[in-house]
Amino acid sequence: MFSENHKTAGVAYPQGFTAAGVRAGIKKNGNLDVAVIYTEKEAAVAGVFTKNLVAAAPVHLSKIVVGTGTAHAIVANAGCANACTGEQGIRDAEKMAEIAAKELNCRADDVIVASTGLIGSNLPMDKMENGIKAAVKELSREGSVNAGNAIITTDTYSKACATEVEIGGKEVRFGAIAKGSGMIRPDMATMLCFITTDADIDQKLLQEALKDATEVSFNMISVDGDMSTNDSVVVLANGAAGNKKIVARDADYLKFFETLKNLCTELAKRIAADGEGASKFLTINVTGAETFADAKKVGMSVANSPLVKTAFFGQDANPGRTICAVGYSGVKIVPEKISIKFGGLTVYDKGLVTKFDENAMRKILAEHDIVVDIELGLGDAQATVYTCDLSFQYVKINADYTT
Amino acid sequence: MFSENHKTAGVAYPQGFTAAGVRAGIKKNGNLDVAVIYTEKEAAVAGVFTKNLVAAAPVHLSKIVVGTGTAHAIVANAGCANACTGEQGIRDAEKMAEIAAKELNCRADDVIVASTGLIGSNLPMDKMENGIKAAVKELSREGSVNAGNAIITTDTYSKACATEVEIGGKEVRFGAIAKGSGMIRPDMATMLCFITTDADIDQKLLQEALKDATEVSFNMISVDGDMSTNDSVVVLANGAAGNKKIVARDADYLKFFETLKNLCTELAKRIAADGEGASKFLTINVTGAETFADAKKVGMSVANSPLVKTAFFGQDANPGRTICAVGYSGVKIVPEKISIKFGGLTVYDKGLVTKFDENAMRKILAEHDIVVDIELGLGDAQATVYTCDLSFQYVKINADYTT
């Protein structure tokens, strides 16, 4: 699954979807910045959005579209978040949907809207209008790569995925494009993910599947309860695969859910690995917790520690910082029951930082991918959190974002 | 108050206290690393310690000493935190107290012990023994500066304070030395603060006063619920001022408390200003909250945002990041009621990022001290949080701490 062939097809890999990305002049650097994804056949739509109380205008609008249960298109831009823009922002987001709807010959409330970029600026609507019109003209089965590039900001590459699964004798396809959220922390910039599928599935089940899949994927890279103003994960399911409609939590639903979950996890990992300025990809496995929530809390505490992140950037073996972050996670841990491994090598065991082979550790810390195992010794629950290191480059990127 | 003269006297400014700091070879760079503070007259002792479940050995020991209600001395070292060191760590901390007690001719449970530095290493006890013996020999009224330098790690300077207040016709003196906690965040390194006073005060009231003072000072720079393994704030009150003993929450107590609180606030601000790699000192005033807890939560959310901190480092006016951090603070805010100012200049008002004079803003952001005012428009409660920016230097310092 997730082959390179599929990747170029991305959101247009499922039957009945087309996509495009164009240059509208919204990004200062002149790169692609307006994307449209379209299905002529009406699709069931589901969405998970930021919980930030300062949600951006397009989020307010897209929630209404998800509320109608169906959609035909997604229109998105990068370079301007249309957040903290008040009434004007709402009008501009509505206008984005109206322009797209007119060009696509559908209703405005069938168009999901998303924006990412600088907070507090108004959208340049003339450029936007020209951009949307141009994108609609370019819609094609090959347009996903451009659409993916049109939604990125500080990402070093566009994240795209595609896969298929057999459901009731039919091939059901999935595709997705996503952009990262700066360094992966609750207080970082926007994450956007647009997923398409030709599965035929009840809208309520689609919403439940997306919510559950998000919980164990995007929410494990710390973009959940404390989301940015614009975070949005949206899925369109147009039923073009012709499978028997999924209307209950049966075997077909489980196959659908597993595929969706794996797709989301794959994208979440890529987003974490491409965190701003990242030089390392860290997988934090927490086992032996009493509950999943506890395991996640411990993992997030470690993943969010600047001291842990800078130590891995510096390839510096500093298990004290990791156990320290476990200790203040808010979970009732018992230091004497905990063991911690970096790359399979024990660095902390039952209350003590252990002696380890320094040469072997040097090799582990020189790798790009590093696995941190934390066994709490309290129960059977577990969770895996993904993050990246904290580098000079992160500070540089974020010290002059607006200028 | 807090004059330079007083500062050099520091913890030895109150009557009956002496101090010393020596080189014991525990710090790799050969700097001062063992400190002793002593009062021949028995002192009431109070302490506030880390809530981290992975507390260091000296913290466990010092809590017992505080439990006895009295103390004669504090012995502290930098360079090695004696944390995650198990039984051996407890034995070493006990041994530190025993060595000091023998030299000072007091009981071992009259000696507060503190360590800061690398987590997971055992104390070099030979060096420690020689260091404590040498420090005790050097105890003097002039020794506070050396004691202050002996407890710092990555601080760029030692924090010291001294002041006095008239209580019941007597001059009551206070002195303190403190070290910072890396960049000021819940998951940062150790904060230590040792306060001396010649006030005569009931031990239980002393503990209450210290707890309340800590709540509005050190805990407002984000070293509270999520403290490091070693954080300790300790006060010794030896009664040498000869004031009528404070035994109730009367006018004398209030004078004592106010002075202690101001001293703690002054030190907390200096610690925040000297955060690792800091180039800016940020004061975040949150007003118009429904409760103090809400105001603090909003302030901490802004103060802890890497995006806000890097923007101030880059002298980049980015109000969107500030309102974003307000939005995900967990407090039920209403964006349309909020206004935000940087250096007195409105940057966000009632749901909108506002236009502001860019030249004036450039001047404000070029200053070392920047005040951020956040009015929530919901109630009468307020809180002030202190923090610093996030710079290249922070990453550099923490990327190779152990090496």
C-alpha cells in the first residue's frame, strides 16, 4: 500500500475525483497556492476541525457544509489563513465557496473551504477568484500533485497517499493530500488533510470512522485538543466504487475503517517527520500504562519537552530529561517500575539511569529515525506518539515568518 | 529595596547568617560548585519542593528536614543533580548532610540539602566532602556572592536579593540567592532559591507565607505543577532581629508576607529574564478574566508557545500567534471580547487583528523588555506571567548539555 504510483494520483486515485493546484499570487514566493478537489457524483462528507475557540472563518463555514452531510468540492489556499478576520473573513470564505460553486455548477453549501498561512490578514479576493477559476479549468486525474503543493506552507514536501482495499468484491480506493503543522506541538501552525474515497458509506458512519481514525493518528502527533485556528481533516466518499453501501459497523465497515486509519497514521507520521527544521523523527512507544489516555499523556509529555527534543537534535544521550518529562506528565507513575530504551538500548531501569554502551548509543543517536520505548510497569494499555527534534532551523523559520 | 549593596550581602544580610561557595571539582568547567549557608541560632525552616513524581534524592531528604520544623544550614551543589540515582542517591544526599553537620557541629536533620545539574549521575562524594569542609571553613558575612555562584548552572549570572522591613520597631532583614530553570517552561531544568531572614516567626506561618508567596512569584514563571526533579525554595528564619514573634495573621505577618512576596517576585522576574539564550524579557498581563486561575492559564498558554517566543526573538509582530495561544488555553474565552496590546499598541481588538503603526511597533519589538496586555473582557480577575523569548542560543545550550 501507499506506493509511489498511487501517490502521484493522490486525491484523484479514487474513481470520480479530479484535482488541480494553481498559482494565484497569494503566497509571497509565487508558488502554487490555490487547490480544488472535485467529485461530480455527490459525496458523503465528514470533517474533524480545530477545537481552538479562535477558529478561522473557513472552519466555521466548513462545519456547516459537513452538517448538510454532502459535498461536491473542496477549495483551499495557502499563504493566508483568513483567521482573526471577523465578519469580512466570513464573507470572504463564503465568497470562495460561491466562486467555486458557480464554476463547478453546484451549490455553495456543497463546497468545503480551507485556508492556511498568516493569521490576521484578509484574503486577496481578486487573486482568489482568478485562482479558483483557473484551478477548476485545470481539474484532472493528474492534478493531485499540484493540489498537494498548493496547500503547503513551511512543509519541505507535500504529503500524499493513496491505497485500495477490497470490500464486498469491489475495489475501494482512498487518496489523500496533507500539509504539516509546523513543529508538531499543540500550539503550532495549521494542519490540513483532505481525503477522498470512492467507497459507498453512510455519512454518519463516515463521520464516526474519521473521528476514530483521527484519534489514533493526527491526534497522536499533538494536534488535537489544542489545535490551531485552521486545522481541518475532511473526507469525501462518493460511492463510485459501487460497493454495497456500508450502513452498519460490520466486517465491511471494519475494513473501511482500518484502511482509513492506516492512511491517516501514515500521513501523521510524515507530518511529524517533516516538522519545521526537523532533523530526527522520533517514535515514542509507551507501554504498561493503566489506560490509553495515561499512555498518551506520558508520550505527549516526552514528545513536547523542548529539553528532550534539543537533546535528540544534539545527538546527546540524556535519559534524565526523558524520565523527568515522564515524571511531570500528570500521570501517577512509579519511577521504580519504569524502564526506558533509546533504539533498543536500556538507558533507565527501575529508578536508575543505567550505564550503556556509549559507542552503540552514538550510532543510535546518529540515525534519522529513533525509537524511544517507555515501559511504565502498571498495566496493559499503550500508545504511540510521533514527533521530531527541535533544531536551530526551527527557530530560524519561526523568528521571521511574517517578514 | 533590593539595592546593589544588599545584593553582595545576599543570604548573609540578615543578622546571624554566614555563607560560602567553593570549587570542589564537581562542575566540569572548574567553577564554584559547593555552597553552604549557616545560622548558629536555630532557625524555623519552610520549603516548597518539586511536584515531579521523579523527585531527586536531596528533595526527599530536605522534605524530612522541613518536617522537623528547624534547621541550621543549607548545603548545595551544582554540576550533578543526584536525581534518578536510587538508593545510592539517597545515601549520598544523607552523607552530604552528615558531613556538613559534623563540620558545623549540628544534627544531620538540621541540614537542608540541594543539588542541580545533570540527571542520572552519582555525586563524586570525595570531592563533595572536601568541598563542604572547605566551604564551612570559609563561612563569612561576605560569602553570599560565592554561594550564589556555586549554585548556578546555565544561568548567565547569579540572582541575589536583600531587603529589610520594620516590624514592631525592629529592622527585619531578608536575603536570598537563586538559580534559574533553563528556559522558563514547566519542563525545564532546576530552579533553586534559598532565602534567609532574621525575623522571629512561627514555623507554620512561615510555611504558609512561603507557599503563598511562591504561588504568585515562582509559580508565575511556569515552574509549578510541572516542576523539575530538583526544584526547591527554602527559607530559614532565625529570629535574630528580635521582633516580637509573629504567631498570627496580624499586621506584622502581613508586612513579613509582603516583603517575602516582593523578594520572591523580584527573583522570579530575574530568573525569567535570564532564561537560557534569552534576548527578551516578556511580561504577560492578563486582565478581565473570571478567575485568577483562568488568567494564569491564558498567560501561561501564551508564555509557553514556541511560536510566540520565536516571533518575539525575531522582533516579528505576529499577534495571530498570541490570540491563537489564547484560543487554545483551555479557558472559555470569547474572541469578540478580547483586546491585545504589544508595548501599549493595540494589535488585536474584538475578533480582529488590527492595523498598527509599523514604525512604532518596530521600536517596541527592538526593546529588551516587552509588555503584552491581554484583556479578556469577561470579569475582574487578573494575573501576570513572566517569560523570555526562544532563540538560537537556547537550542545550542540544550543540544549539547551533557557533552
